[in-house]
Amino acid sequence: MARLIFRFAFICCLLVPFATKAQNGVIIGKVTVHGGTTPVAKASVFLNNASYGTATADDGTFSLRGVKPGQYDLVVSILGYEEYTQKVQINNNTLDLSISLMPKVMMMREVVITSNADWKKNYEQFKKEFIGITENAKLCKVVNPRVLNLSYTRRTQTLEASTDEFLEVENYALGYKVKFLLKDFTSDNIGGIISYIGRALFEDLPGTPEQKLKWKVKRDEAYYGSSRHFYRSLYKNKLTEEGFVMYDFTRSIDPNRPPEAVIKRKLKQFNGYNRDSVMYWLQKENMPRWYQEHLVKPSLVARDVLRTTEQPGIYAITFPHYLYVTYTKKMETVDFKDLYRPLDMPNYEASVLTLNGGYAVFDMNGTVIGNAPLNEGTWSKSKLSNMLPVDYEPSDK
């Protein structure tokens, strides 16, 4: 009898993984040339910012299996054709797609002639601002840096970058190879704003069981307290349980501090010629950008900022001024000069969100769709070296 019970339990254990796997979705399809039936082989088919990707077979067919439910951007990309994107909603179902690609009209890119020293200088700035300068960033290796198109405009102090093919970065801190199609990267040194548009595919790096265990710990460390963790906690109404506290935040631009562009121009003008003038403008640069800063108490709850939309699984966040978010389970290790912190608040990780257009929209994976809020403070440190796929699920704390 004992033997029969054991065999029954063993069979049940075998069935559990299959039952769990069946809960996920499948995407199949075929990619052809627009206006005909000619298949497109070896095209990259992947879900943006996720870990699901493949290439089309010789007959143009593809399949993505075991996809976690949620909304994704399906991307099809290959040189010589226009990029194809389509929003897909996965709900334990099978999607069968017919995709046609438009041949790309090849236009001559403007040739920017730079010395090798200039390219290396621009590349080092790009790595710092796109990959990061954290401990994780030190363990990131760019496999093919020369696919980057880099240009720097001295007058506006702006660095721009893009790629025509995947930029491949091996992240040995988190155990991913990140393949990034960089459409547009801009670093505005005067405004202090970095923005980029692109598509990313995550692939697990090969490793020993010991390495994979270390990567899992580092991935969880990157996840907890992140903006993705916050958005998931927000729609689940688990902010307090997960360690987040948010406040309505008001502030004004300090009228005694000159505009950033003026400060930069003056420092460049007097550098090496007039020490007193340089010191004067350095003092102006070190002045806070904001004053009359105030956290409105009591703290906010989810219903104060969260809104549902007509589309299931899609949510909106809105607030009247700025949103101040603290994560009480981690202490901040970076001193942000312009980040307000009340004297009675412990040095928790803190971020300030500024909306672009009155609201932002996000999905159940915690991914912002469309215009993302501007992040200051802790979340502004989130570069590629700390980036996780949207389908990542953390371990229990």
C-alpha cells in the first residue's frame, strides 16, 4: 500500500510542471515579403524587452512557446526590410499570425567624419550613460561596439547613437546576453536628460549551477525596489506590503539659479582665463535646481493615483504635481545633489516621477507603454546593466 501511495505521489509531481506550463501562451506564424508569398528566412522574431525570441525557418515559419500571460510588442527585424511591430495579448492562448515585411528603401546615412580618438571618447560616454557605472556595469562586455553610429555636437553638448543591427552586451553580473536594436539614443549634457528608443531581447548566458544561483540572487537584487516592482505592486494594491511609500510632492524651480545652458556656456567661456569667474559659475552650478520643496502628508494609497482603462490588464497612473516614491527595504548608496530628502526620513532609496502628458500607462508586467515618466533619484540609475526582461519573476523575499 505504501508503495502505491508513493507511486501516485510521484506521478502527481511529474504532472505539476506540465500543468503549470500549459498555463502559458504560444505564438506561431509565418513571415513573407509584402505583396507576395515569398518566405523571409532568418528574420529575428522576438517579444520586446522579454526573453522570448527565435529566428524564422527557411519557409518563414516561427514559434514562441511558453509565453507568460501579458501584453507584449512582437518585433520582426532583418536587414533589408522595414521593422515590423504588433501588440499582442497573451492569455493562455495560441496566436497564429501572418506577417508581411516591406522591403526597406536604403537611404545613405549622413557621413560624420571623426578621428579614432573622438570615436573612443564618444563610446566611453555612451557606455557610461547607456550601460551604467555600477558594480554590475563593470561585469558587462560589449561584443560588437563598432555597430554603433556615434556623433557628438559640441555646440549643444549632445551625444547621439543608433544601430542598424543588434548591439550585443553580455552581462556577467545578471547572466544575460542583451541584444539591443538602438533606434535613437540622445544624451543632453546641458539639460542632464538621457533618452533612448529601442528593442531588446534577453538570452540566458551559459553557466555552471553555482553561477546560475549567483545570477538569480543578483537578478532579485536588481528587481526589488525597481520601477517594475513598484508598478506591479501598485496595480495589485500591495505597496505597503512590498515596501513602497509614495507622496504627493510639490516644488518650484529656484529663480536665483541661472539656466543650465547659461552656466555651461559661462564655464566654457572662462575656463583657463579667469579663475574668479570660473569659481563664481561653479558656485551657481552647485546651487540646487529646486526650492520650496514639500512632501504632502499623509502618504498616498493606490487608489489615489491608479486608474483602470478600457483594455483589460492595462492601467494608468496620474498625480497632480510630482510623485515621490521611497523603498523602505533598501538604503540609498548614491548622493543625488538635486533630490530632496526630509531631515526626519531615513536614507531609503527614493525616486521622483514627472509625468509627460498628465498620465502614464503600464501593463501587468510593470512595463510603461508610450510616454514614460521622467525618473530622478534611485530609478535614474537603472541602466542596461540592471535591466531585467519584462517576464522576469523574482524569488520570494
